Amino acid sequence: MSQNSKANTITVTLRDVAKMIDHSLLHPTMTDADILDGLRIAKKYNTATACIKPYSIPLAKRELEGTGVLICPVLGFPHGNSTTEVKVFEADAAAAAGGQEIDMVINIGKALGGDWDYVSDEIRQVNDAVTGRGAALKVIFENDFLQEGHIIKLCEICSDVGVAFVKTSTGYGFVKQDNGMYTYKGATVPHLKLMRQSCKPRVQIKAAGGVRTLDDLLYVMSLGVTRIGATATVAIMEEAVRRGISDQPAEVAFTPIKGSDGGAY
């Protein structure tokens, strides 16, 4: 994959598109049958991972055996409120059971309270547990709850620890407003740019919550994002084929995300 000098174009293959996607199977109402259907979608399109609830690891191992799709369980999900000891235990157990990439939610209240020693120690302990099992850690910030200063500090911590990815959101961080309604932005372009600027180059960026179309995917890819969390995998991949993206590298035009100067997708 490469971004071209021509504005709003990028050179990609169909595999590049597929390997941007963590196919998300995390909705609380999903049954085993629903998860199995989702795993088959991940396998069909050869996505980067299937992102699953930890108890689904055995099912995912059976369904994805022999494929190039990695197993990505979540922990401390979606609110990040477990103790560090529980997160470390859960991370070790998930990796031992077959999790190859693990997405962890930070302790959001500790970050908002400025207890950075706690936040840093927790991320380091979980990362040690995950990498000790040969897996990779993605650290979820839940940016809807944070200010820019918090995001920058978290990027610095994650860079110092050496985690594999930082991730914008869970996809489930709905915020109650003063009027009683719940709203959610998820990944936004300004936050993605800020995270890419604030992390060391070796730390990858995952966008989650709102990347729903091929144009969205290609645009965030052009910003340096290397992974997205998506439930719209089928629609994205079918659109890629319709647009002529194939196994051969091709220059593809994309429409920037509306409101990308500051809005959500």
C-alpha cells in the first residue's frame, strides 16, 4: 500500500484492504451462532483478525484453523474497570488459550484523574503478560471521554512501554448527555492525526467506531492508520471488488470523510 502525491488517491490491493480489518464480533447480544457466522465472514475475506469475546476463543480456533486470520480477544471490555491483577490474569489466559492480538481498555477514570503511574504500570504489566505469550497488545483509550492532553500522554506512555497498537475506541462507549440522550463519536480524524503524531513510529494506530465504508477505510489508511475495527466488513469488501480493487496494486480514488477537519465520521 502506498499513498500517492495526487490528492485523495492511494495504491492498494484487495489484500491490503482486508488486512486493515479486525472483523468485530463483540455486540453483547451475539449468540454462538452469530459469532460462528461472523467468523466465517472473517475467513471468507481473509481479514487481519476476528475480534471476539474471550469465551469465544475455542470456537474461533476451530473455525479459523489453517487460515491467515488471527484471533483477537478483548479484555477489560468495554469500560476498563477491572483491577490490574484481573486484567493481567485475563490477558495471560486469553493469550495462552490462543489469542494472538489482544485489545485492552485502559482504566479511564485513572487517566482522567491524572494517575499516570497507575495507568502506565497497568499497561506495562498487561503488555508483559501478552508479549510473554508471543501475542501483541492493542491499548484502547476511549477517546470520547478524553481531552487532547490525555490522548497525547497515553500515546507517550504506550510508546515508552512499546505496545503494538493504540486504539481510539471500543465502539461501545456511549456517553450520556445532560439531556439524557446517549451519543458516541468513536474514531475522529483529528484524534487519529493526533495519535499518529504523538506515538513513536513503531506503534500502530487502530481506528474503531465509525469506519463503515471503503472510502472511510482508504481515507484513514492515508492518515497512517493500519487497522480498523469494523462490523461492515462485507459491505467494505464488496465495494472494493466493485471499484476494481484486485490482487494487483491499483491506484484508487477515495472521498475524504465529511467533517474531517474536526467532526466524527
